[in-house]
Amino acid sequence: MSNLEVAASIKQLLIETLSLDLSVDDLSEETLLLGDIPEFDSMAIVSVITAVEEKFGFMAEDDDLSAEVFETVGSFIEFVEARA
């Protein structure tokens, strides 16, 4: 999967998991997640992490997860790409 395909897959996963009324094109790498998207709360983070673990075949370690990972769509994409 190319970086563009990974990014599009992650954006789609965020939209579906958070039940956002958006399209993939509405989310840029600069789109803020934490504190900006009300649906992106602690329970949503668990759901999103579980979904990317299943889709991309890795296990996220607790030590790897920080607020910086979830700051923007781009930071979350980088996190997944580094592990997938």
C-alpha cells in the first residue's frame, strides 16, 4: 500500500469510526483531532486504535501512545505508517 493509500484508508477509518459527516477530502493532514473534533474522545481513541491495529496488522504499545499522536490527522497517519 502506498503512503497515499495508507493516508486515505486512515482518513476513511476515522470518518467511519467517529461517524463523521465528512468525506476523505474534507480531512487534511493539518486537521486537528484532539480538542477540535468533539467525537474524538477517550472511547473513540480506543476504537480508532483497535481499528488500525486490525486493518494494518500491528499492536500499538501503551508507551507509544501520546497526545502528540492524536494532535492532527497527519500525526496519526505518521504513527500508523511507522508501524504498518
